[in-house]
Amino acid sequence: MSTAEAHRRRAQTRAAGVAAAVTMLCALALLASGATAKPGATASAAGAAEITASVTPAELAYGQALQVAGRVTAAGHGLGGQSLALQVAPYPYRTFATVARLLSEADGSFIFGGVRAERNSRLRVVLEEPPARSSRTLDVVVDPTAAVAARSLGPGRVRLSLRLGHAPHLASPPVRAWWFLAAHGEHRFHLAAVTSTHELGGALTYASATVNPPARSFVFRVCVHPPWARALGAVPRACSAAEPPRAGSRPGAFEYGGSGRGVPAAAFPSARAIAAAARYLDARAGRTAFAVVDSAGQLQGLRVREHFQTASVVKVMMLVAYLQMLDARHLPVRTRDDALLRPMIHVSDNGAASAVLGIVGGAALARVAREAGMQDYAPGVGWWAFTQTSAADQARFFFRLDRLIPPRFYAYARELLSSIEASQSWGIPPVARPRFEVFFKTGQLPSEGLYNEAALLERPGETFAIAVLTTADPSMSYGQRTVEGVARALLGG
């Protein structure tokens, strides 16, 4: 081989070696690139992870368990081994706290089981590894456990009861329970009793009432509004059994229903007593009328739709309108409010009544009349004492006072209407007490011989209302004796 040929071959060998080296380097570079591609893809997938979750059941009773299930995915593929946390924000939903942790399964699925919530809560599932990801928020409604019962105690007496179970830290101070009854097959309920709740053992709210059943087979509903009403259960609404309905009259009520059997007692006052009162009143001088809404909720009387001027009896409508105004404004009865309302009722102060009417306005009285189911109401022309009414209207109004007065002011109103000064307490109270609690208002226009009275009377198992209206009486004592005579005929005193 010549020297030139040897040099040429050595050059080719070196070139081939360089090419091989370059090829090897490229291969190594590609291999290195491939080796780092997988970790890069995983990081990208984790960064794009999505968490879907659902809760079962979404509404449950206190003490029951729920589960949250779902899947962690990226680009439609499940991600296994992901560190997940279940977080809960109980009502009032201010802060989320972690209550459980787990790793997702190989296909990205997960299940948090045996989860318990003590109140309405919001839940979410969080991916703890950065970058953090969260599922949508899941709402859970936790209802109090509820049990209603009815037990006959003999003729005219059935004990109704309600038990609501809840977490111990939700124990409630006493609130009112409203009990409504209807004969089986009827759809119109009437209010039979208003009682107070109390706590049993700190984790059970209890209420009961003894009522006269409307029929041997009946249905009932009970409405309560405990302080924890927004912490448990679905958004509460006005009690559907209440009638006549009034916006906000039963705000946030929990309503439960049941059925029972019992032996109804005869309505009070009896038909015989009402007939005796009608005969007595028909023989009295002047123009007269009376109406009774008996303990069964039935309206009876004499000339019940005849029109009369109210005189001071209308002040109870003013009281109701004023308390409704305070309730709508979320205000308590302040000292300045009591300084108007108390003299208006306790001593029948006309100046206080004019001031109250100036504050609430005539439209508020008209609204109260509609809510009470009045059919003969007309505003007074020239003076509020000339307001037009009928015995039927006043009996209905007094019978429904507990539905018209805002619940938080009911005790205040009852105290006013049961403690009227002696000079204003003629007619019904002297006959009815002490057998009955009497919540009443008298009214008089001596220049017209007008003497009126309306009252709500209560004793265990019986609630009824009486209204007696008279005008053109020969004297004050005669008019007052007329009202008293009707009361004696009705009550047997």
C-alpha cells in the first residue's frame, strides 16, 4: 500500500469515528431527553389535576353518617397515589377544617366513609400536594331527629308531644310551640294551643300540649322556631298550617305533623248557653249584638254582622299593629314604646292611642283587619273611636291574637291585656275570673250610650273569644250590666 493510500484510509477511519461519536452523543441526548420526559409529564398531569366529588346523602338526620366519593383525574386519566384531605366548614361556614385524609386509588378514585356532621355543613376535597386543587363545595343538610306522638287522656283531652334531637352544644332556651288541629280528611287547621319548649338532657328539645280533639280521628301540626333553626335543617319557612297567613308571622318555623285519636269534648260555651245569652240580650234596651268563637273555632251569636263604633276596643288593633312594626324593624319594646302602649291599654289613655295611630298609620290597622279575617271593618271618620266593626269581627280578632302578635312580643301583649286597671275591668272579667284567664279591652262613648267589650278567655283545654257591643244604653251602669249579663249567661257564673 502506498503512503498516500495509507493516509487516505486513516482519514476515513477518523471520520467514521467522529460520525459514530456524534451518533452516540445524539442517541444519548435523545435517551436523556426521553428519560426526563416522563417526570415532566407527571408534573404536568398533577398540575392539571381535577377533583370531582359528590356527597351521599345530601340531607340526613342528626347522628347518621355520610360519605364523600369521587375521582382525581388529569386529561381524563385517573391519578393514583394522590394525597387528599376532606375538609368541613360547619354552619355558619366561616372556616374549613380537615377531618380525614387518604391516598387516591390507582384509578384516581377515593371514598371518605363514615363522616358525621353535627349541623348543616359545607364539604370539599383538597389535593394536598402542590399545586393545591379543590373540588367544588358540597352542601349537606343535617335535620334534627323528630318524633311526634298523640295519647288520649280521656274525653276532651289528648296529649300531643314533639321531641327534636340535636347536638348537645345546640341546646335551646325555651321557645314557643304552635299546635294546629284538623279533623281527619279536612285541610283547614285551627290553632289549638301555644306552649313552651324545654331541653331534656341537653340534646333533646321537647314540647307538649293537652288539647281537645276536633274529632275522634284527627291530624295535627306543630311549629317551632328554636335558635338553632339555621344551623339544622333546610331553610325554614313560615308554618303552612297557620291561618290566616301573614308574611313573617312564623319566621323560620320547623313544622312537623302527626295523627291521633281521642274523644272530643263538647264545645265551650255550649249551644244552650249561647241561646240563653241571645235571649237575655234580645230583651235589653238599646241596640245590641254579641258573638262567640267557641273552643271548637265556630262563630255563633246574635246580630253578629251588625255595625257598631268600636270606641276604645280598637286600641288592641293599634297594639298589634305597633308590635308588628317593631318586629319588622327587628326592634325590641323600648322604654319609649312601652310609655305609649302601656297607658293606651292599662288606663285606656286616648292621647297615647292617637300617638300610636300616628306612628303606625291607618294602613297598618287595615292590614291587621285583613289578617284577622274581619269583614266589617272600616276606619273611623274624624276620630279613631268611630272605627266601624261588628261583634263577629271582634270575636275573630281576639280569638286569633296569638297568630297576629309577633311571637317574641306575645308575652308582653298578654301581660298588658290581662292587667288593665280596675275602673276599666267591668263586664266579662268579674264574671270569668278566676276560672279563666282573661285578655280583654273595654270601650265606651257615654254620650252615645255605647259600651263595648271583647275578650279572649283561656283555661286548660279551652280557648274561646267573646265580643259584646251595645249602643243607645239608658246609662253607663245599664250598659255595663248588659255586657256582664251576657258573660254570665255564657259562662254560667
